[in-house]
Amino acid sequence: MSYDYSAMVALSDPTRRAVFELVAARPRSVADLTRALPVSQPAVSQHLKVLRDAELVQVDRIGTRSIYRLDRKGLERLRTWLDGMWDVALASFAREIESFEEEVK
């Protein structure tokens, strides 16, 4: 099974990660994000587009405002992948310990 790494690629950029963390703290508009970061509104909008495309955030239209919040489905997919990697790492560690114990005997 192949994994779509777009979420990890999206979070690899420090400014985009800051946008993501602000949205994770609470839903925010582009104006809120622009005030909180040392980047322009077009830059914030571009970072949000990448995060949306990676399914890390989604947008709700409230009147003329766009409010960004975390995308639960995308985060669950990322979490499942990370949990799987953790399981693989722990299994590998256990095999190494067992192999070492056999050598010591």
C-alpha cells in the first residue's frame, strides 16, 4: 500500500507549519492568521491552499469570511500512517533485542 506524503511535505515548511499550528489552536480567518504571522495575506493564502490540498485544513464559508479549521479526515490518515511506522519501529527493535539475547546465551 502506498502512502500520499503530501501532508508531511506540506508541514515541512516552517511558515506553513506555523499556520497549521495556529489553526490547530482554534479556527481562524486569513486576516487572523496574517495578523499573527510576519508574512503577507497572499502568502498566508498560498500556505492555506497547500494545507487544504494536503487535507490538513478545511474551510468554512461564513458570510463573506473564510474560516479555516483542521481537517479531521486528513489528520486521521496521517496519524494512522505514523502509528504504523511506530509499530514497525517497535517490532524491529524487539527483533534486535531478541537477536542480541540469543547471541549472549
